[in-house]
Amino acid sequence: MANEFPGDSRPSPSARPSGGGAANHQPLQIYTGSAFSNPAGFGQPLYTQPVAPHSWVQPVWTQPVARTSAGAIFGIIGVAVLSLVLLCVLAYFVIFLGPAATLVGFLIALLPLGILLAAIRWIDRWEPEPRLALLFGFLWGAAGSIAIALIVGLTIEVAAVAATGESTTSFLQAALQAPIVEESAKGIGVLLLFFATRKHFTGPVDGLVYAAIVAAGFAFTENIQYFALALVEGGIGELTATFFMRAVLSPFAHVTFTALTGLAIGFAALRNGRGVIGWFCAGLIGAILLHALWNGAAFFISSLESYALYYALIQVPIFSALIVMTILVRRHEIRLTHARLSEYAAAGWFVPAEVQMLASWSGRRQAISWARTLPGNKSRVMKQFAQDATRLAFTRQRIITGRNDLVNRTTEQELLAAVASDRQVLLGP
């Protein structure tokens, strides 16, 4: 029966077949010209094998019913609260640094923020995280972590003056207090995202992405303060020097520190969250030590030459190691996607050519370009098809590695129906 499918829409879950349904369909012709049919006589699947699809009738299009989960509601509330906190932090800057300096600091801080967001988007391309979760993470770093750091810092100062009559030294503030308080505040945000996005938080790459977005938010607000303070105290010359140090030499400093916490939580996600607090503490200790090394080194460097040597011998290798680790864990995700989707192909859910397309960057680019030529430009549907298939592969990985709970089984069935629906929209009129 003929159906009208809007460009980026899919049949609602109620209109999808309960058994999924790759059988009795034509594969995407960009990948193969042969017809596909379900393998005959496919026996009872083993525990680690996907269930073969059932034959089904193409669903009739119905308008999707908007459903808002409890997690989304709490996420929206969290975003609203953190937005108010961010406004309070900015008001604090305006009061103590002046509106003009705060505005200048805000505008200049957008430059390194743009670099960070572009890098995060590059890391997160294979299996994009929910936008609401990313927004919450950014606001947690930009508002929640900053507020915690300001309140705790002020409390320590008041306690130190009350106990000794003197404030803490600059070295203790920079090399001990700031690393512990700031990394703990940022790490708590990543941990909250782990518990709130269990379906999407599947491994080290997700941990890295969430840690990076939290750190990017923190660095953004902190840069506003540093740039505004430099302008107030030293004018354009001081502002230029501060911008060079923070936006040119070290835009990824906070990301590098907090990345250790995110990666550790990501490894805990591979174990279905078992021992996540222990992994979190281990990563947090590493983040604190890196942060303390970065801040404390400034007190022992007396010349530009010695700083350049320290930067080249210590900070560049640390940052390079993070880049290498990021590339390795991304490649692992691509290999995992190919392995798990190949199992679904053997069961009849995909044709082999589709697996090759979904498990490679070149295949995805080719498929998206082809989808743009379809009536109505179905490139967004193709992107959704790749995203659903990737989530399906990661869900299968959790099942076969012992994380075989009811949630993962249910998610698998939902995603099997989703990829079948995506395919029907792509091949529909």
C-alpha cells in the first residue's frame, strides 16, 4: 500500500511490527542490487545470537505520538535550574568586575569555547549523545561546578582566616585547593550523567565526551573571569597575555584533566556500572594530579625559556597521549559496531553490504550523499538509520558480555523495530 512519508519522520512505535522485520524487503540499492530474503530454516538462536526477524506487512503511516520520559523531564528541570545558576554567576562577575569587563570577557571566551565544541563534536560523531544530556553537562560545568568552586573556596578562606588570622597561600590555593575542588565538582557532573543516561553511556568514548563537555563549560565561565580580571587589572596588554596563555597554549587543559575521570567512568560502564564509584575515584585522583601539576609548575618556572621547555616536555606529551587514546577508543567502537552488526546480518536483520556501510566512515558518507538524491532529501533519515544501528550494536555488546538485564533486551527490540522503520522510510514513496 502506498504511503506518504515526511522527510525525517518514522512510523510511531505503535505502527512498527513487534517482531522487527528485515525480511521481505528490498535492501538499499546503493549498497547491493540483489534481492534479500530471510535465511530459510534458521534454527533456535544461541544465547549470544540475535533472534531472526519475522515476516511482516509494511506499516501504515501514522503521526508519531510525542512521549516525554521521566529522565527527560528531570533533565529539562536540571537545565532550567543550572541556567538560573549561570545567570547568578555572571551577575557575580558583573558586580565585582564591572559590566563592561564581563561583557568583553564573555565575548572573547567564546573563541576557545568554539574550538572545544568542535573537538567534542568530532569525538562524538560515531554515536552522538543526547543533546539534552550534552546541554546539561555544559551547564553543569559552566554553572554548577563554578558555583561549587566559588562557595567552597570562600568557605575555606573564611575558615583559614578564622583559625589562623591569615588566608591560605597562593601556592596552596592553586596547587591543592583548586585541583581538588574543581575536579571533584566537574567529576560529580560526569557521574550524574552516567546514572541519568545509562542507555547511552556505554563506554570510554561516552565518558570522554561527557567529561569534555563539562570541562568545556567550566573553562568557558572561568575564562570569562580571567579575561575580565586581566582587563581590569592590566588593560589590553594583560588581556592579550592571558588570552595567549589560556586560549592558545592551553584551551584543552581542563578537558585533559577531567578526561581521566570520564574515561574511568566509561570503563566502569563496560562492566555494567559495577564498581563505578571506585573507577570514579581512581579517575578523579588522576585528574587532580594532572591539574595540580599544571597549576603548581607555574610557581617553579622563572623564565619564558623554562616554561617553553616544561610545556614541550610535559604538557605536550600528556595532551598527545590523550589524542592517541581518543583515536584508539573510537576505532574500537567502529570495530565493535562491525562485529555486532555482522551477527545481526547472519540472523537476517541486515544485508552484508549494509553492515559495511554502517561500520565505516566512507560508507556512511556515501550513503548520506545517496539519500540526499531521494525525493524529499532523506539524508537525515539515513543518519538516523546509522545512529539506531550503532546503538543496536552497543546494546548487543552489553547483552553478550553479561549485562543481560530486561532493560537491554527491551532496548534491543525497540532498536530492531527502529532500524526496520528507518529502512522502510528510506525505501518508501
